[in-house]
Amino acid sequence: MISERTAIITRRIGVCCLCTAYVTITSGFLLPGVIINCMGQLFLLPFAIRHKAPDLICLSAFYLAINMRLLFLAG
């Protein structure tokens, strides 16, 4: 199990990745934005698991599925 400190750090990194991905995608750079968004979603998972937040886990899985679809369509 991961520590509380590690979960908080990964959540902060994930949120920064998600903000960066939003700006990147809206600037027209789809592929890098989607990759950064996927990384951000993965960084949020330790926090969601540690705090037993199934809604956040499901939402992250939903966005990851959308990102994977965009990656396959862009590639």
C-alpha cells in the first residue's frame, strides 16, 4: 500500500498533467495532449485507490478509454 504522502504527491502531479493536457489539446496538439492526459489519469489512480473513491476510479477509466480511442484514431 502506498503512503498518504505519496498519494497526495501523485494527485498533484496528475492535476498538473490534466491542466497541461487541456491547454495542449485546445491549442490543437491532439496527440501530445492525449498522451499527457493519459499520464495525468494514471497519476490520479493511487490517490483514488488510497481514499477508496470508486467514482474517481470509474471517471478516470472513462477518460482513459476516450483517450485510447483518440490515440488509435490519430495514429
